[in-house]
Amino acid sequence: MTSIVIPAHNEARVIGRLLDSLLADSPPGETGDRAHAPDIVVVCNGCTDDTAKIAADRGPRVRVVEIPVPSKHAAMRAGDDHARDFPRLYVDADVVLTGADVRALAEPLEDATSGVLATAPDRRIPLASCAWRVRAYYQVWQRLPAVREGLFGRGVIAVSEAGHARIAALPPLMADDLAASLAFTPGERRVVDAAAVVIQPPRTWRDLMRRRVRAAVSTAQVEQHRRPDGASARTGKADLKAILRREPRLLVPVVVFVAAAVAARRKASKAIRAQDFGTWLRDDSSRQN
């Protein structure tokens, strides 16, 4: 059995979309067979909307747990207390993932000879409805080596039992997916091309900047907790130069990317100095149906 933990804080607008996608393509023999069906646990943390009711309406395949604290870290740990088995997936409520994707992510983790402890899906980012500067930013972001190879920024991470022990030891961090990705060596983690997750991007420049400021603050927090010789996911000048050498046509998008990075770091500096790692800066534009 594969267990799926979904932390959800006021996700009434999107939780049904994810659950319907997960439940839609159960293979023959899974429907009604609890011994083989994926174990789905939705942890509603500090919700003040209908998230719990919408999840519960999906039937017995979905178990709903409610906790009063609006904390993703607490929700993940509560999910662990109720999840039944491994491999285990942690899935953000605002993405779209299918049952077939879940099976593809679990497969390498079930092979004891693979050495793989954590997997994540390929990203699909629909940009058609986004402002041109947002599209330009993501043209560059998606080409960065750390972004292509890391497990972060996908809204989904799957772990084996040994991999779970690795991430369970991490402290509560805003960038939990980045910290989880860096907890594994390149040989221990794998981006599974046969699985794909739909990530809803910010639609406006303002919402993009909210995400980038949050990313800058949370990256600084992760770096405070890693060893001096630990891996990093920061973008360097060499990465951007390499992109331009391969694709000179991306000059304008690179300029937009740098402008966003500089502005985000400037705005994040106050929170970093104050050690404010609790202000979430949620992007609600990505939660529009």
C-alpha cells in the first residue's frame, strides 16, 4: 500500500480537484479493495472553511484528520501518525496529481537495490494565463540545474521508509521541500519522468514576488540549519551565463529573472534580519479554479 498525506489549510477551492484526480484512475481491483487502494489522509490544519467537508465527501477512500494549529509541519507529522504504510507521499493541496503518477513515484522506492530513498515528479506549469514577466521568469527558472534536478518546488515528494526517517529528523522549516531535497544525495533522489504534477503558477508579477520573497526567506532559514559543507540550491552567475550561451534568445527573460531575484532578496532582508520565518505570504492567484 502507498500512503498519501495531504496537508491542507483553507484549501476548499482546490482540494476537490486534487482528490478527484487521485481517485479517478484506480486500476482494476482497487475500487473498494482497501488492501490495495492508496491510503489518502487529508490533514486539515487550522481550517476555517469547508476543506474538511469537501474532502470527506469524496468517500471512504479519503480519511480526514483535523488539527487546530495552522502549521504544515504539524500537519505532516499528524499525517504520519495516521498513515498506514510506505512508500509515503506528501502532496500539497493546490497541485494536480493522478493515481498513475503515484504508482510511478512509488516504483523506484519499492526496489531495494535502487538506492533511491526519495522521488518527485516532473513539473507541468501552465503559463498561458500569466503576465508576460511571470512567463519570462519561469522560462529561466525551469532551465536552472538545481531546479531540474532537485525535488523542491514540485508540491510532491515521495519517500521510502528509510527516506522518511531522514526527513522526519529535520526541524520545522518554511522551505520543507528544499530541506528534504538537500537531505538526499543525487544518487538517493530521483525525478521520475513517467510522473508529472501540474503546478499552478502565480498569475501576476505581484504574486510572483510574494512567492520569491517567501523563497528567499525560507532558503536563508534552510542555510542556517545546514552544515557549512552542505549542498545548496542557490542560483549562481555561471548558471545564467550557461543558459544564455545555449539560448541567446533568452536575454530578456534572464534580465527579468535577475530583476525578480534582486527585488525579492531586498524585500526579504528585513525578515531575515528579524529571523521572521513564520510569515507565509501565500499566493492565492494560483488557487483560482
